[in-house]
Amino acid sequence: MPWTLVDQEAHGDEAGALLGFLDAQRVAIRRTLHGLTDEQAGTKPSASELSLAGLLKHVAEVEQSWVEDAKGVPHAIQRDTTNWHLSFELEGDQTVAWVLDFWDDVAAETEKFIRSLTDLDGTFPLPPAPWFPPQSVRSVRFMLLTLIQEMARHAGHADVIRESLDGATAYDLMAHTG
């Protein structure tokens, strides 16, 4: 069975350590989609409204929006209470492969942005949203930790959904995906 332990960062490379843990959680989510069709990935096998395809799209959009906030640029995808549910659904001609490619681009931009910083102490304001306290400011470090937490929470959801679909566990999937 392949290792699941995150690689050790270079001494003193806090950004590298946090990016490593973030990537490990991304891989855990991606792994749950291994061998599934788009139709299977869109299935909602429990009382929850979550599907693997929806979780995938959601985590990609969340990561993108946090990095956009940290960079101080407008969100490429505008979400509010009227369309938040669309972050959990494939729309139009979107496919799992399309969302995986989108997420690859988002992840590359996250790494590029983080690696461009001299440290993780810089702060940025959070946009007005019902899920953020008013006039909040967060550090880039906090953003990375939040993304790790977000990915880990949804990786757990994804494991349960996948096992509900066909009985495949994370360990089964690790053995097949390396």
C-alpha cells in the first residue's frame, strides 16, 4: 500500500509544509472519483444532497475564491445565497474531467501565489458574506489552514459517499491509484 504520510518539508519551509498538507487532502478527494463515470460521480447515495462531482466542484471554487480574496482581486465565479447551491452541481457541459482540470489550474495558482510571498503573515479582508463575520481580516497562513480544514472535511464526506456508491474504501482506492 502506498504511503499516506505527507512528505517532510525542507527545514524552515512553513509554506511548503502547509502546501503539502493541502495537496494531500486534494489527492484524497480526487482519489474518491477513481474509476467512476460522470453519472456515478453525480449520484447522491445518502440522505445528504452531496455527490462526489458536486464536492469536487465546490472545493475547487472555494480554493479559488480564498486565493482571490488574499490577492485582492474580484472572484472569477460570483457566489451568494441565491446561487451557492450551484457550487455543488455540475452545470451545462461541465464534466468531472473538466472540474479536475479546473482544480489543477486553481491548485497551480495557489502554489504560485504562496511561493511568491516572503512569509505567510500578510493579511487581507474577507468579503462581505453571510458566512463571514463582518469586517474580518485574516492572514495568508490562516487561509492555508482553512483550505486544509475545508479539504479534509470534504475528503471525509467523499470517502463516505464513495463507499456508499460501490463499497470502495480509501484504502482500496489507494491500492489502485498509487
